[in-house]
Amino acid sequence: MFNISESDIIEQDETWGGFENEGQPQVRIVRNQADPTMIVDGVDGISVTCESTNRFYVEYWGYLAGGLWVTRDGVGELKQNLLDDQDDIPGWSLSTDLDELPDWFPAPENPPSPVTCTECGSEVSGTKIVTPYSGELQDRYCPECWVSVRDDF
């Protein structure tokens, strides 16, 4: 799952009970839904919680929900597969309520660069840009411009 090596998955739990480690410090990885006209099946969000030095609980939710326990290397693979080497509009983004990333979660190698709004030319985070598919071209709108043009789609 999530292209984590089988050797780094300790145990899998597909009977999701809902946010089991909510009170503990956690890192969240959320799907970036840049195209408001597209419905995506699968996983919308992932949280990672440290249970011990080499045991981490990865909880996922969306159309698919469940959890798995992985090793520290498994956390590194998860980060690499979802957050590193992304397009300018990332499919996944890092989200946390913590002031800084915990030492057990490796920082993404290349945070996304700003993206230019097609309408007004302002630079916006790739996680906030809206990209409705329009024929062969893909327009990119900042949230403010999207409000003014969304009825055209």
C-alpha cells in the first residue's frame, strides 16, 4: 500500500475505526484536489503517528479507509512516494498542526514552487491553485479568480 515495501509494513488493519491517535502529535498528508470538476476514488488523507522508535501508525481515509503499522523506513518511503519529485501542482501536500516536523518524519526534498494564476498573474502555492480541465489547455486560477470564473465551467 502507498508503494511501501512489504518488509517495512509490520501489520495491516482494514477495519478502520476512525482517527485512533487523534490526541497524539501527527503528520498529515492530504490529497490536493486541484480540479473541482473531478471526483477521485481512493484515499483523501493520511495521518502518521509515532508509537515507538520503529513502529508508526499510518491511518488513511476517503473512499478507502484503514490503517497500517510501518517501520521508520516505511515512513521514509511514504514521504518519498507521495511528497518528493512532484509536478508543479502536487498531488499530495504535507499538513500538520505542529510548529515543526517531528524528527521521525523526514522533510520533503523539494517543496512545491509557486504557480502563476492564468487570470491575474499572481503567484499561488501549488496546493491552493485551482485547475479545472478545459480541453487541451489547463488553466490555473488562484482562489480569488476561481470565484469569479467558476460559473464558466
